[in-house]
Amino acid sequence: MTFRLGLTGSIGMGKSTTARLFADHGHPVWDADSAVHRLYAPGGAAVGPVAALFPAALVGGGIDRAALKTAIAADPHALSRLESVVHPLVAADRADFLARHDDAALVVLDIPLLFEGGRPEGLDGVAVVSTDAATQRARVMARPGMTDATLAMILARQMPDAEKRARADWIIPTDTPETAAAAVARIIDEVTSHA
């Protein structure tokens, strides 16, 4: 029986690094952001339907995320229309991943907006990556092109960290690589020892 672990956390909390820790232990990881990139790439399943809604976003046979962002910003109803097209395609990609790994003891579903978007059905547990606000801010502001305004906009769309932690089955502290690695190892041991 495969244990399906949802992995989430706010921007700058160390989710991508933590997902790699699970992968390093040999557990398959599905990444929602990577799925969207595949769907938007030339030949991707989302290209036709998204281009039909936002023709200016079609660039070089794929969906240009910057152009799409501009189109969404100009129309208050655009995001819900986009999500109605993209969310089912992402769900299908996730289902395909799960079908390919149905013999694994543990699979990790890396979903940035897991709580905000409505928890997917079929998860056996959720782990939230977390660190203090100062560390989070320092990590995010070190990213190219990041501004205070952009960070504030992103955080406004995300559920507060304290609320995510309250809803989690496990909290993975990412203050140091060592604390994150130890927490991941404990989770793996706990869920696979019952498999």
C-alpha cells in the first residue's frame, strides 16, 4: 500500500530542498510546479486551451508565463478561467504519476498551494516545511528580481505559516539542512515501517 504524502509550505520555507531529500532516499516525488511547466511547454496539454483563452500568452508554440501573468492582471475573472482549464490537467498529470508509482512504499506530492487550492483527495498525510519569518524573508529576498512588493503579493495569496503548521500531520523545520534531513528521515521511517 503506497503512502501518499502531501508536501507544502510557503515561499522561502525550503520546500524544494526538502522534496530533494525525499528523492535522495529513493522515494518518487511529483512536483506541481514542474507539471505546470510541462503542460505549458510546446506540445503540452494546456497550450491549446490556455492560448484559446489568452492568445497573447502563446509564444514559440508554448505558453509564456510572463505574458500570461500580464493577461491575468488585466482581468479580474481571468485567474478563475485559467484555473478551470489548468487544474484538471494538473490533476490528470498527478494521477498518471501515482499510477506509475503504485508499487512504491511512499510517494511525495510537492504542492505549493496544497491548503489554499483545496487538499487533493487521497492524501494519507501532509508535511509542512517551516522556518522563522526572518530566515524566510532572507531566502526570498536573495532571489533574482525579488522586491518587497512582490514578496508581499505572494504572501497575501498564501495561507499563514502558523495555520499551515496547525493543519499539518508533520512539521519539517528547515532552519538548517541537518534539522530538515532528520525530520525527513523520521517521517520516512514512520510511514514506511507500517507499510
